[in-house]
Amino acid sequence: MSENLYDTVVRGGTVLDHASGLNKVTDLAIKDGKVAAIGDDLAKDAGTVVDATGATVLPGLVEGHTHIFEKVSKVGAPQDEAHLRRGVVAAADAGTAGASTFPAFRTLVVEPTVMRIVNFLNVSVLGLIDFRYGELLNPDTFNVEDALQTAAENPDVVRGFKIRLSEDVLGDKIVPLLEKAINLGEQAGLPVMVHIGETALTLPEILERLRPGDIIAHCYTGKENGILDENGAVLREVYKARERGVMYDSAHGKSNMSFKVAKPAIAEGFLPDILSSDTSGRNWRGPVFDLVTSMSKFLALGVPMSEILPRVTTVPAKYLGLDTEGYGSLTVGGPAHVTVLKEVGATVLPDAAGNTIEAPRLEPTAVFVNGVSHELTEWRGNASKA
């Protein structure tokens, strides 16, 4: 018996790829860990056929903001169970590890998983070990030399730095510590991710200090000093910062996504550059659940899949430097990182501010990393069906 032309064919789904513009009901074939072909009637030559009828076949999802330092940080969710088995093939941890804890992060998170993991190194050597204790309340934990050395020695993982600007994290030293973080990023040639919400500075005061490529996390926070003005419109300074290259990350999180902010901002045309979940040990059983559920919420807020797709594939992959490794797109000859999603019905989903929305909930039905299929876990939500 002759060998099958393809190892696996994902058959009959709508293949969507923002990078190429492909949007077609067709087959996707995998051979030796690569995308071997995209076209019609490929299943007859497959060793294994995955039926994707009625589903959407996407490049493997890229999570731009999460916390996955389980067993070391109280904030860390399990990388495989909360991400890989929910359709995510690559992820950026957002400051859970600092320079002193990075070796453990590399050993416990980066190396054991087939996912591609990178991180924004916390500017505090302590990292985000426990939300109850601000990692920068002692400003001496911001050690520039340690951060620069860790970044220089781990360029395959460290893709930027993270600073949280909440008052319970850094007290009244927001300006000097923010400026120190920006200087650190300048020295290292890396971007800085800035957490907003419950800050002592207004957002325009923060934005004026940021450089092109720096990124605001939690752009739809319902907390004080967010993106909306007193009339409910997006601040003009927000748009001006975007024009000069500042990025915005949705970063849902346990307490940093408000539908009451997101809905008018989106209606006005303000979308995040990166759509992320900010999954953590505190929220992966709700209200966040996972990246796919965050995508479902944006669908309910009126954002079409054509606008969601690049924000969970091509944009974060490029921003994190993973596009050159084949993440974020479906390219014949490139690595077969593939996520298959299917709508499973309307579900009432929560934000992080006590509001709910009825959403067309998406569910992963298959995920491949380098052509290998991985087990999925069921959605952990208990929201009522609409």
C-alpha cells in the first residue's frame, strides 16, 4: 500500500488567513509538520481526516498577554490546560517573572510545553508573585542591570518589559518608576508594556512618555483614568499616541475589561491593536476563561471576525517577533500551527466589571502545533445559555 500523500487533512472548514486574505470553504493538508496544501478535495489522500464542516480554520491563535507561571506565582495559570488545550499555540507572559525568577520561568514554563512562549520581563526582579503585595513598593527591586542582563542573555524569550502603574503596586513613585522603565526599554531596544488602571496619573500624562512600540494594557478598563473622556468619547490623546506608534492591548483580566467602556469606544471605531485575554490563575475559570471566550465577547460587541482575526494572529505574532518563525499565518510550506473554531450557541458572558453580554460563543474543536494534534479541554464557564 502506498504512503498517504498527507498525514492529516482538515476538511471542509472555512479557511481564514488574514496574511494572505484567504477566506474560502476548502481543505487544509498537513505533512511532516508543515502546511502541505490548501485546496479542494484533499481528503482522499489523507492518513487522518478532521471534519471541520461548519467550523472556521485559522492560523494557530497567538495570545498577546497572559500570566502562566503556575506553582511559583499565585497569578500563574497552567500554560497547557488554559491555553494550548483551548486553541492557543503561542503566548506572551506579561510580567509574571522578573529577573530573579526568570530562570524558573524558563525551566517550568518555556521548556516543558510545545507552545511557543515569550515574555515581557517584569521591571521588578521579584516579578508578579502575589497580587496582595506590590512588586515595586520597594523601588530598589527595580534593578536595571539585572533586567538588561536577563534580556540580553535570553533574546529568544524576552521581548519587552512590563510595569504595572497601579498605586498599590508602586505607591506615589509612578513618575520616576515609569520614566525608569522607559529608559530601560530604550537601553535594551525593547518595548515596554504599561498596565493602566487605578493610577495616580491621567492616561494622557502616561501616553506622552511612551515611545512608538510601547503598549498600553487594559485599554477598556472601567477604572479611573481610562480611555474615555467625561462625555464617553475616546480621548483625542489616545488617537494621537496611536498615530505615533503606541499600541493598545485589550487584556481582559479579572478586573480590567468593562463592556460599558468597550462598547462606545468600539462603536466610535477604536479597536485594540492586540486582542488578548490576560488569563491568570485568578480568572481562567471566570470571568475571562480563555482567549477564545474573549474573541466571543468582541463578536458580541459588534466586531466582525475579519477584524478580530488579525488581532489574535498576525498582529501579535509580528509584534512579538514570532512571524518569522511561522506563527500568525497559514502558509504552504510553513509550520502547521492551526486552530479550528466552531460557534456553539448564544451564551451570557461576563466582563470584569459586573456586566454581562449575550455572545455567540466560540469553541475550539482542534488545535495543531507543528502538525501534531493536541487534546482539548471543555470550556470551564457556567454562564447560563441564552
